[in-house]
Amino acid sequence: MIINKGNMDNLFTGYKAAFNTGFRSAQPMYEKVATVVPSNNASEDYAWLGQFPKLREWIGDRALKDMTAQKYNIKNKRYESTVAVQREDIERDNYCIYAPLMQEMGYAAATHPDELIFALLAAGFTAECYDGQPFFDTDHPVGGVSVSNFGGGSGTPWFLLDTRRPLKPLIFQKEKDYQLLAMTDERDEAVFMRGEYRYGVDARGNVGFGFWQQAHASREALNAANFDAAIAAMIAQKSDEGRPLGIAPNLLVVGPADRAAARALIEAETLASGASNTNFKAVELFVCPWLV
């Protein structure tokens, strides 16, 4: 291929098509468990966290909730991935060998939020949420008492989530969406000095915790007794005023190590004894490849 602006623009169009093909081929999970919040700033404050918007009978004046009570801030970060295509490969018409790489870059961009979100979920035993406690903890303050969303243990963690509400247990804060860019001008330093044409994707955003009441974690064995205890603990969640929050867990998230136990617990119609499995299809199962 002759190196000129028109040909390089056409090459970028082809690479972008490959990138988009890879992006569309992915089936990311993050929107299932995280509220996507647009951002126009370097960081965003979430003063409203901790205020479940429950209705009450209107007697007298409206009861205003204090939306400044919580101090939780998520700072946006920059992310990138860049590859170099050699000038010789373009001149020798070998540029097609890079198309699968561009496609893989698109797939990586589409699944990057999953990596961030589920890494955050795994870090929830130590990382703090809006109330200043670890996201999974035994003493979240609610109405003057301590409430737990951690089932204890020291083994491989598994997670129960209520994801059916508009507000999810986690937050994916998006400032700039994933975009493929090219550095192909002959006057660019990399092109002039090293004969490299650079293609890269970048984005800005971050992840954070939403409502801890919609999530429960355990490091105990994944069995019927511990699963039922986690379900019961989530359903029992109440507001500061003592009203039930209506939490209804619908998703079980496990790492690859717990795949077999989770399938036996949720997807088997009968138990080894021959009795009916009362937890059959009780929740949806997601075996998360990022939880390793």
C-alpha cells in the first residue's frame, strides 16, 4: 500500500470496523449489577446514598430527607490501551494481520467495565462504602443498631445481589466512553522516528459502591443452609425508620472455583437424596471469570 492520507484514513476505517465488531461481540455483565451514572466532572458526590426513596402516608408537612448526610465521592480515572503498526507491514500490504488485534481491543474495551466492577465487588470486604464501613460488613449503622451483610467465613467468597431495582448495588460512573483513535500523521514523532502508526482506545470513568443493603457476601461454604441464611438476611433489611426495604435477591455471583457447587445448589431440580430442591431456579447464576 502506498502511504498517503487517503489510504491511511481507509485503513483506520477498516481497523475501526474490526474494533466495533469485537466490541459488539462481547456480552458484558456490569449493567446487570451496576447503575450507570453519567459524569461531566473530575469526580462526583453521592450525597443521596443511604436514602432509599420509600413513600409514607402524607400527614402534615412533607418529611424531607437529609441528602447531605452522606459523603461519598467517586473520582474519575483514565484508561487506555495502545498498539503500534509498523510502516513496513502497511507498505507490504500486511496490515490485515492486525485486524484480529483491533477486534480483540474492541472486546477488551467492552468488557473493561466488568473487570472494574467485579474487582470492586471482590474488594468489598475492605473497601469502604457511603457509611464509612466496608461494603460487606457486620456493623452497618441503621436506625441506631448494627446490621450485617456479611455471612462470615474465610473461604472463597460468593455474593447474592438484588439487581432488579433502578438503583443497583454498584455504580459505574462514565465520563468518556471507549473510543478508538489513530496517530498516523507523517509529522507525528513516532511515525517519523520509528515508522510506527499507533492505534489506541481510551476512556474516563470509575466504579464505586451503591446500596450495601442490596448485596450480601459470604466466605462460608456455598450450600443450602448458608444460601438460605443469606436470603433471609437480605429480605429482613429495613430502613432507618424500621420499614422493610423490600429487598429480593435475584442473582448469585460466584467465581470459577464455586461453579459446581452453585450449579448443584441452583440448577439441579432434585437433591442427591432424590428430594426436590427447594432452591431450584431461586435466583439467576453468574459464574464470573473476573473472580479468581
